[in-house]
Amino acid sequence: MDVDIISETENPMLHRTDVTFELVHEDATPSRLQVRDSLAAKLNKDADEVVIRKLDTKFGMRKTVGQAKVYETDDYAREVEQDHMLERNKIGADEEAEAEEA
């Protein structure tokens, strides 16, 4: 899976960068978490700082265009993003599981 950054827009008020990207894949469309991990690696960020908002694959194509929000820290991500987006991107899931066990 090859990730190419199409555009980056700084958003200093929300401590994030809005990223539009394109990825080419050989098989089926990769999962949101696979894309998040690949994009985080490309941007040298921690996976919990990247929130994948949208993935769009045209039928029969091996190319996906997506939008992501890349935060300065995972705390900013949890503060700004809606709960359902955090859940989709599995951000904070480990901490919630640890809290339930205690």
C-alpha cells in the first residue's frame, strides 16, 4: 500500500493539520486502521494522533482517496474529535479497557 499526500492545511486553533491523501492498493480496500498506521508512519506521527475521517474508493479501482486530521498530540485528538470518530479509529480504547479492569 503506497500513500501519497495530496494536500496539507494547517489548523493552529485546533492544533492539527488537515491532510488529503491517496493510496494505491493491490487487493481489497485496506481497513481504516491499516490506513491510519500507514499514514502515521509516513508523517512520523503516533497512530493515536491520526484520525481518518473519510475513505472513498471508486468501484473496481485500486485507488482510494481519503481525508485525515493529524493532531499535535493524542490528547488534542480526544478533546476535539467526536466520540464516534474516536471509536472508529480506536483512539483511547486501550485506556478505557484498562480503566474498566481496575
